[in-house]
Amino acid sequence: MQQYTFEDMQKMDRARLGNMVPLELFRTIRLIGMNQGLPLGGKGTTLTVGRKIGESLPVTSVEELLALFEELKIGIPRIVYSDQHRLNIAVEDCFCKGLPTLEEEKMICDLEGAILEGALSKLLGRRVSVREIKCNATGHEYCEYEVKL
């Protein structure tokens, strides 16, 4: 079975509509379609999908990964903490920025964390673990991910 690659995703032929889709469409797919429509809020699906996306990204360094994250408009990442066992990455302007804070809402940017996890695991040649510890949707200034190396 043929599989698509990241390079395939960059090939576009939309003369009238171009290569952009509205953020509200992406949010609708993620938060209504997946989060509300799949069992367990779609967490297993978004983690699997995100890791696979991360593994497919054409990056050879953490710096390239962070630059691509911004280029793809996933968010504006920056390393806020780093030691030999842990790396914390803050993401400004995440897709959830501006959404209402819901009382019962949990952190919702697991796909973005899983993309980081897949890419970093591939880059480092070993499994890393990524967990979202801050989210705009829970009232934080930015989303933040803790990476256990």
C-alpha cells in the first residue's frame, strides 16, 4: 500500500483557493469532530496521528523542528528550560489561543505535543515522552510541553 509523505503534502494545485484553510475549520475538525466525536475525546487518535506526523517531518535538528513548527503555523515555539533529562517548550500563538476557557475543559493541544514527540524521538534516535503542562484553553498565557529525554 502506498503511503503519503510530508513532501507529498507540500504538492498543491489549488489555483483559486491556494494552500491555506481557515483556523476555524481546523479547530472544528479537532475539537468538535475528534475531541467531541471520538471515544475518550480522541486522545488515542490524536497521539497516534501526531507521532506519525512528527516522524515524517524533514528535520535534522531541534532548531529545524522549532523553525518548521512556526513555518507551518502550528505555533511559535521556544525552549524555556533544558537539562540532560528534560526540555520544556513553550508554544505561543497555538491554534487554541483565543478560545473560551471552559470550566470542565482539559488541555486540548495533545496533537501538537505528539508531533513534537514523534519528531524528537526520530531526531534523538530514542523514545522521548511529551506531556502538555500548560494550555491557553485552561487559562494559561501559552501552551507548554515537558519533554522527558
